[in-house]
Amino acid sequence: MAAISKSVAVGDTLPDHVQGGISRTTLALFAGASNDYVRLHIDSDYVKEAGLPDVFAHGMLSMAYMGQLLTNWMPQDRLRYWNVRFLAITPLHATVTCRGEVTEVFEEGGEQRARLKLSVSTQDGVSTLDGEAVVAI
Amino acid sequence: MIDKSHIGTVSEARMIDIEKGQLKFFAKATGQTDPIYFDDDAARAAGHPAIPMPPTFAFSLGLGAPPKNGNLFDIIPDLRGILHGEQSFTYHQMLYAGDTATLISTIRDIYEKRNGALEFVVQDTDVKNQHGALCIQMRTVTVVRNMQA
């Protein structure tokens, strides 16, 4: 499927992908939909007892948004490898922007592949995730 | 402190159905606008046999079918300080709504930094489909902040 080979070059950027604001409803829905019941994301009483100011977003919510950046650009079956580091907590009410850029085009596994540099940041300019993906092109 | 004797613990195989309704819920919860992730007809029109499992959902399969042996939530004594440190996926084959996944997880490493103020647990999980084909390998690095350390 989707056997169209894109013309991809180093320095190409993916269209920015913006999501948010991340509300308490977003976190409640994501907890249920993703099977992630860690109370730090949904229970403000528990969080305050733990000495934190408020609930914060699941890291995997931002990674899911980053996934949309990728699959908006290329069919999912092109994805070979994907790694992220979670750099900072994504606070409640944040709006996040996912960005990607092609850093390398190379041959591996009998196909042309591109390496992408990926990031997510909040509207305040805080970097919350960075990462790398390898996709077949 | 996390007991380092858990290093090398391999879980039992856990089976979990990839449910269409949950994938549709996941699409709604993540503000997904691409209809292949929530509409059967759109998925088939794009050449898929069913709604595709989105690329991070293997992590949710792991949470939905927690292991008896080597469950992170059991081996970490205080869950108030946990953070997700790193996550990676290697993709071999797509999974779809209606498939049944089998997961086996291994506690690969447990280590500390800053004299134990931060502890790290590295967990690897292989995800196979109902035909026994390896579809996804994932690594989760969980960080535990020990407030009083």
C-alpha cells in the first residue's frame, strides 16, 4: 500500500502539527483510551499530596501527537524506528507544537530511508520531547 | 530503592485483543483527524484490512496486559515520583483492529544516578501477532525521582 516514493531531501521539514490546549478532560480521556491509569495525570488530590502543584500530561500523549506529525506526512507502514526522550513535564492547558526535519537519507535493509529529527515544545517555548525516527521513503 | 534482583526478569506471555472500539476511543482522545484511524471504510479505502493500530499504541497494550512477573508498578516501591524517561519502537509489521497480540517483557536494567536520587528501569517488550510474527519491539525507560534521597 501507499507505494509512492516521496522525493525527500536533507533539510526538508514536516508540516508543524499543533495540538491542545490539553485540558483535564483530555487527560481523563487519554487515561482511559491508552490504559494509563497513573494517578499523577488524573487525580489532583493525589498529586497535591505528593507535593506537586497539579496533574500533568502523559508523556505518551505528546508522543501520540508526534506520531500524528509522522503519519500526516507518511503512511504508518513506512515507519521503521522511533525513539523519544521526555525532557520536561507538559503542564495542564499547554498547547504543543510537533516539528520534524530530515537529517539524513541513506540506504538500509534494501530500501531508501530517511532519518528525521523530531521535537515537541509548548507555547512557552519549553522543549518537552525530542527524538528521532527512521522511515522508508 | 528498587531491588536490582529484578534485572533479567522475563514476564510470562500475555495475550491481548486489539479492539476496534478502543482504537476509535484512542483516536478521539488524541484529537486524531485522519479517518483511517477511526473509520473502517476509510481504512479499507487506504488499503488497510481494518483500522490500523497507531504507532504508540503498543505501549497501551503493555499497560492493558500487565505482567505478573516484572510488572513495573509492583517493583517500583513509590509511584509518586515516576516519570517516563525514554520510549522507543522498532516496527516490523503492522497490527490492526481484530488482531490478537502476545507480549513478553524483560527487565533489561535497573540503575541509579545522583547517589540514588534518580533510579532508572529499562524494560524491553516484544509484541507478536496471532500468527507468531514479531511486529513491534519497544523499550521503555522509567525514571523514579526519590524526593527524600
